[in-house]
Amino acid sequence: MRRITASLRSRLDRLVAAAPERLRDERGDVPGWVLITLMTAGLVIVVWGLAGPALGSIFESAIARVTGF
């Protein structure tokens, strides 16, 4: 049992020691995530602009059918 505990402790110590380096590596990709977010927002705006009126009419007809009962 002590050997397993020592092995796990050793692995944990290595992970903790390497953590700051890993965090620095992850921070470098922020502009990429910003670009992905902006592109996704742009796509949503375009699709909403094209399909918005059709989706609105479908919704209104569905509500009219439900309230007609």
C-alpha cells in the first residue's frame, strides 16, 4: 500500500510542477477562440436573418392551431 501511495504522490508532484507551464501554453490560443466566437455569432446572425421570417410564421401557425382547440 505504501508503494502505491508513494507512486501516486510522485505522479501528483510531477503534475503540480508542470501545471504553470501547461497554463502558459493554453493562454496562447485566446485569439483563436475569440475568432471562433465571432464567426459563430456572425453565422447565427446570417441564418437568423434568412430563416427568421419563415420560422416566425411557422411558430405563429402552430400557436394558432393550439389555441384553436
